[in-house]
Amino acid sequence: MRIIFVRHGEPNYELDCLTERGKLQAAAAARRLEREGIAEIYASPLGRAMETARYTAERLGLPITTLHYMHEISWGGPGIPENGHPWTLGDWMISREDFDFYTQDWRQHPYFAGNASVRYLDEISAKYDALLLTQGYRHEGSRFFCTADKPKTIAVFSHGGSGACVLSHLLALPFPYVATVLPYEFTSVIILEFPVRPGEYVHPRIELFNDAAHILNLSSGLVIQQTVDGQKKEEEA
């Protein structure tokens, strides 16, 4: 089984839709994905992700299933610097505090102990496990028990934050670490491959990460969303 993750195209955050360049990016992504053998398409309910998914769905003649929990996450909490922004705080922990993600518990760190992003992480993780169970993979610890008996490819169109939550959960990596070292740009393609071995435990492998070759002339560089709840800003990284 293969899961293809696609971030939405360049958005107008205020209107929650794609910009003209975002539409061109989504169309390019649809052409890129046409040869991947996608059987099912899933998308966040937010306009920018659903609009991006629609280009691929129409090209492939497939319906879109809405994953309501895959909307963009929120963050923040009392006394947390930088408004609790997970990408900024993860970078601080690594570069300024020499935080050791192998021996220290990031969930107990003051930046995340009361950060709303952790609630979204836990909710998304649980619901994504339920989706995987319908696909023939039962999540147990850091491995998956396989009951699937044939290969299948699905595509999920979502956001930088909710996508980072899923990658953190499936790859058993700390969420702030993933947010910091595994960012990806608009309509980039990420593919995780789960072996099909019925009755055995398996683990996902990264087949492809942040493939944005299809928007080579349509990219403004990596952009990380900075605020939520109606106050959308962007920061080029």
C-alpha cells in the first residue's frame, strides 16, 4: 500500500482558496499524480485543500472523500513564546537549547506541555489509525499488523500542520522534530509505502519526500503558515 500526501497549492488564507498560481500548481500536481495509480482520494474539508484535490480527482475521474480531522491545526497556550508556533519552537529546541529528542520528553517541554497543537496531534493520530485499519493495517506501537492482501495507492490532500502530525505518528518521530527538519512546500508529493505481507508486522518506508519538480517554475519557495484563526500570515523559510 502507498499513501501519497499532497500539501495544498499556494493559498489566499483569508478567503481559504487557491491563488492563481496555486491553481497552476494544483493542475501541475494533477498531471504529476496521473501516473501513480491512485485508487482513492481523500482531502481536508478546508477550501484550499479541497480545491487542490479537485484537480486530481477530475483528471482521474475519482470522487473525493472528506477527512474532516485533516484540517489545518491550531497552536498556542498560556505563556508559550512565539504564540506556540510548532515550527519555530521546534527549531529553537534543536538549535538554541540543544534539546535531545532521543533522551528527553518533548511533550513535557514548556513549549509543548500546554500547546494546543498537541491536542490536534493526538486527535489526528487516532483518527488516521482508524483510516489505516480500513485499509488493512492495524497500528500497534511503532509497527503495523498487515491484513491487506493486495497493493493499493491512496492520495491525501491536506496541510503543513496536519500532514506533519500524520508523518510524526506513522514514522514514530517527535512532532516538533518533524515540523523542523521535514518541511515541505505547496503541492509537494510525499509517498509512504507499507509492505503487503498479510499476517505479518510491517513498518512504513519513505519512498519519496517533498517532490516539487512539477512546480519548478511555479514555486515561491518554502512557505510556513504563521498564524491561525483568521489571522493568516506567511513566512518564507
